[in-house]
Amino acid sequence: MYKKNFEIRWSDIDANGHLANSAYTNFMSHTRMGFFIEYGFSMETLSKHGVGPVVFYEHTYYYKESFIGKPVTVSLELSGLSEDGMFFKFEHNFYNDKGEHLASSDMLGAWIDLKTRKLTTLPEALLKFSQLFPRTKNFKTLTKEDTRVEGKVPKNLS
């Protein structure tokens, strides 16, 4: 399990005085970038391969409040990956300094070709690195159908 520690700052709280929804998203994003760098997916490497990560969704479940000045640990584990590496799913968990579970989030993403701006498979060299990612107990091999499991599809204005 990959973990990153944060301290809740003034800018991380909302009008209720607890950790804001947007801060959860920011902490997860920062955790993912640290994770990617540690596992060989630095910005330089991604740029060399012409790929970048995109987020399809983040579903967050909140269990317990957290307040300014308190430490928070955010974990990350791979809960799904397509065979070609195009689609990936991470599970994030938030814990306070007592180890109490504050929140959980499922994040689904994919890789895009930075020139064509279209979804792409993960280059072979990076796909090999992804096999080293820490995985959840319920890890699943993803398919394209898993990206639409909620039934949400684009609907343009008429």
C-alpha cells in the first residue's frame, strides 16, 4: 500500500470547519502523482512516451470529520487495470493520526495520447512497471464496459 501524509491547512477547510470536498480531491491527486513518480511514471517519462493520465470519475464516501491542523494519511492501491493498461482504477483511503478511517474513494482513469488527445494503451515499458503497483484484495482486470458501469453516457444539448 502506498501512503502519503498531509496536514490539514487553513485553505483545506470549508464553511463547516472540516476538511472540504475539494481538499479530498486535491490530496488524492497529489498522492497519485507521488505514487506515479515513485513507480517510474515521472512527468519526464510520461512526456517521453507522449501519454498522460485522465480521470473519468472519483466516488468518495465520507465516514468521519477531520479538522484544521490534524494530520491525514492518504493511501493508494490499484483495484483494477485493463490488460493493455489503458484503463486503471485506484482505491484511496483517508486515515487520521489514530488510524481511524475518515473516507474512501474509488477513482477510474485512463491514458491519453498527448498529441491525438484520444485514449491509448499504456506503452509496453510502462505497462511492465504497472505490474509492480500494490493491489487491493478485490483487484479486477478492467474492460471498456467497466468504464460505463454506472450507465452514464454523454448527452449533448439539442
